[in-house]
Amino acid sequence: MKKETGNVESIVSSNGVKLHLFEPSNRKIWTVVGKDNEHWLDLDLGYCSCADYYYNAMEKGRQCYHLQAVQAAIGQGKVETVKFQDSEFESFISALVQDIM
């Protein structure tokens, strides 16, 4: 648990929590820059694209530290918001999926 707390603090302090806001629809994509790569999150579903998500959420009923980092960053006002136009949504998602794969 101490390691997870350190990871959360590290992500938040390094401004690793990003909110990608598409306008004018206000669609939101959350990402977290992790140790090795960037992960996509859905806060409404409590989902993260990291491999640890399956172990923690599915096996133990806990959140991965990326989801914890988003909640901590929101609480501390340390979310970096990046604005896009709705016309950029499809290419953004395509790039995000390629990065994850």
C-alpha cells in the first residue's frame, strides 16, 4: 500500500493527470502518465487501461493507483486540462488506442 501511495504522489506532483476536453461537446478523456506509458481512464466506470487494473479491480475489488491519482489530482486542483475541438476526437482516440496496443 505504501508503494501505491508513493506512486500516486509522484504522478500528481509531476502533473501526470491529464483531462482532454473536447469542445463544444464537453466530451472528456482522462489519461495518466505512468512509469512506462500513458493510461486511459473512465472515471464513471472506475476503469483504467493499465495491466494492474485487472489484478486490483477484478481480483481484489480495489482501484489501481492511476485511478487513485486522478482522484487525488482533482482534490488538489492539479489536473492539467488540454482542450481540443470535437473534430479532433476521432484522431485522438485512434492515437490513444495505438499507444495502448
